[in-house]
Amino acid sequence: MIAMDPTRPLIVQSDLSILVEANHPEFEAVRGTISRFADLIKSPEHLHTYRITPLSLWNASAAGMPIEEMSDFLQRNAKFGVPTGVLSSIRKYVKRYGILRMENVGNELYLVSDDTVVLKEISAYDSLKSYLEDTRGERAIAISPISRGVLKQELIKLGYPVEDLAAYRRGEYLPIQLRNEETMEAPFQLRDYQKHAVDAFNRVGEGGSGVLVLPCGAGKTVVGIAAMARCNCATLILTTNVTSVKQWKREILSKTGLAEDQVGEYNGTTKEVRPITIATYQILTHRGKKEDEFSHMRLFSQRDWGLIIYDEVHLLPAPVFRATAEIQATRRLGLTATLIREDGREEDVFSLVGPKKYDMAWKELESKGWIAKVACKEVRVPLSALDRDRYGASGARQQFRIAGENAAKLDVIDYLLRLHVDEQTLIIGQYISQLELIAAHTGAPMISGGVAHEIREDLYEQFKKGQLPLLIVSKVANFAVDLPDAVVAIQVSGSYGSRQEEAQRLGRILRPKSSGTNAAVFYSLISEDTKEQDFAIKRQLFLVEQGYQYSIKSWNQAAKWREGAKDEI
């Protein structure tokens, strides 16, 4: 038995919550381990709160973390010991992953378990009877292949995550050869962690399906291409926007031996179905009227896909979830920087795309120089006199917007632009009217959803070449915009408490820099003592879990800023 010691960093509570002392000398090491099997819930300055959930344990188990490692870690680091109920709950939930398996026997698909009691319990649920066919002895039940996905969804709701070991279609054969350094103008080879991620996806036999979690800027696209090369099959890639479609195509053509006529784009203006097809989620979920069918969903069956890649899988739209439930015989790879979904549908990602197979800590990549070192700074800006009057007279939703568009933020923007006058800077916001005002004020161009794709690409290219030092972007730039030399991001407004948006916006400046310092700065301008400040705490939660610390300054109290004292920021 491990003795109690009040100098340790954790307090483990019987409700499966864990309090972590943020000022403890072992905090960084402890956080790195605990985040593998628990979720950060609150992160006040001195004491962070994590919670162990069934899903967090199942993802940890699927990623290869054993029960013993979790239990030993808690016992070694808990001040006052670990309640017996916590250890038994961890054991109970982890053991549930894999207690039910989907396997092929001949040409049939079975739900299999070595625990005959569990199978009898499953058979008794009325909600499951329509998916279950005949029993095959005491340890197997035949199921229809078309029920494979929806049955996994239903079982995880009942607390039984299914380990899906059933075979996949090989799909249409397509040899995909990665280019080596000798055959390319620019040297290319997989980094160690990228190899490990691809290996994790292919860990069991010829590989199953699952999610790989890597920070923005870590090369998720390259990992997806390497996974395609392992599978050697026709692949459907789903991503967030046309800019991302074109980036995927450029990367595929530059890093493989595939010819241009083998890689198709499928979006609002171009509809090419080729052995490698890259489509947007928007086109798949488009329909003329609310009652119409999603006509482009037929793309899922237009070729014999052997692999489907979901880029930014945490954004998967509900209609695509439904289609994914029906295509469980096709291998699926999810790529994301965070598995957080604001709608709470993480379980559906687990069931229908696959469990988390690999997770790389952001700070670990930063320490090795693969992503930029970012300083996160929150600047709290009092409301302007006019906005303060409007704020007091408005409802909650309008108050949030007034705080986001606070006119006093213009003074802070002016100061920060003077401070970083020679550095590539992005200003990112939620509200088009606010961004238009900032564009007029600064003279910089603005990119939003209403700007033609060709114009966006031209502006991005100018920014990359250093011809454009300042670019103002709406939420269309939250994802899949590769601007490696951006070293300053100024966030002026956001979508309520969206943790995933905060992570993605920080990701715009995470690409490694060509300059020697490999450093960047992420500013969040928050209206002081408003609802925006309350939501900012939630937005930052994921990044705090990854090891980022937000320094907080009040604009009114920082008189030295106006005098150009860089060390005050």
C-alpha cells in the first residue's frame, strides 16, 4: 500500500474528479499523464479539476494505456490516497472496452463476448432486438452487416463500447508510393511521431479504424497521406472547406507518385470523382430544401472506397454521422487537433469513426521544435462608454455580441500592431461588421465567407510571401489555412465558449517558423467584466490542459504599454 503524503500534487475524490495543484513542482509531468485518461473540467489559477469518465478511459485503453498504469499513477501522486471506489470504477470501465467485439466468422458478422452473462443481458434489451439475429452458441450473436454502426452507437449508450475487429473491404486497389528525398525538389520524410501515428492506425493486423490526435501544424495531412500509402486503395477525403481541398490535393501530388488525373475535387464548383477524391462536408450536407434528401451523399457509394479520411473529425456534421453508420465495412481515419465536440457527440466519433489510436501532446512537439513556441496573452479591455450603456440595456445574447465588438478594442489593436510592426500578423474575429471596421481602420484586406475563393488564395499567397504583413480573417480561417510565417494572432471576438475554436485559432500560428526563434504570440482581446470574460475561461480550457498559460493584463492598468515597453505585455 502506498502511504499518504500531503506534499503530493493530487487530491482524488470519490466522484471520479481529481484536483491538481497548478503550482506544484511536478505539475507539468503530472498533467501530461492525467490528460491521457481524464478530461480537464476547470482550470482556475491554483487548482485544476479533472474528471475521469467512461469515454476518457475507453479512449485511453484503445490508445494502449493499461489499467495498472492509471491506477499506479494515481496512487503515487495522491495526497490522501485513492478511494477504493475510484480504483474499482476505473477497472470496471476499462474492462468493458473489448468485452464485446464484432468479428467475422466465415461470411457472417457476429457480436462476440467471452462473458456469457453480458451477452444475455444485451439480448434482453428491447432497443437492441431489431439489430440482433440468431445466437451462435453461448458466446456469439449473429448481426446484420448494415446494423454494424448503429448497434455500436446503441451499445455505447448502454455503457458497452464495442471493439470492432470485423474485416473491412479492401476497396479498389490503387498503388500509392510516397516520394523519397531523392525524388523531390524539397526534402521530405515522415517525422518520428508521424510514423508512430500511422503505425498506431495500423496496429492490429492490417489495421482497423480510429482517430489520430495531433496539434495544428504537426502535419496531420502528411499523416493522412502516409496512411493512404499503407492502405494502397481508393480513398475519399472529407474536409472543411475549398481551401483545405486544394491544400490536400497539393500535398498529395507533391508527396506521392500519383498523377493529377488520379486526384479529384468535389465541392460546390467542381465535381470530380477519381481514385482519390477530396470533398467538403458542406457539399455532402447540401440540399435544396429542408425536407429534401442530401443528394451528394451518394458520393459514399460512387466508388469502392477502401479508406475514408475525416479531416477535422471533431466537426463531423450530424448527416455525415448517419452516412458513416452505414459504411462500417470501409476503413475510417479521423484526424483532429482535439476530440472536443461542443454538442457532446464524442461517443459517436468513438463508435462510428473509431477510438483514439494516437495522441501527441502539444508541448512535447513544441519542446522538440516541430511547432512554434506560443505565448498566450489575454488583454481585458473595458467597454467603451457607448458600448457600456448599450450593454446594460440589452439581453444576454446581445450583451455577448456587444462585448465582442467593443469599440475600445481598436486602441489595443493599434498598440499591438505598432509593437509587432515588422511581424506577420493575423487579426481573427467572429463578426463581419467588426472585421470590416478593423479593415477600414488599418487599411488591411479582409477574408470572409463572402470573398471569392480565388481572391482568398491570392491574399493568402501574398501573406505567405511577406508581401502582406497584416491580414484580417473571419472564422473561415479557423481551419486548414497554412500560413507558416504568421507569428502574431490577435483574436478580437469568438463563438461563445468554444474550446475547439480557441485551439484552432491558436493553430494558425503554430507552424514552425523559418526565423531562428520559432516563437509566436496569441492575443485574446476580452471585454472586461462582461459575459465575454466568462466565456473566455471556458474557451481556454483545452489549451490550458495542453500546457499553455494565459497571462492576463487589464488595458486600463497597463499605462506602460502606451509607452512601448515590450516587457509589459
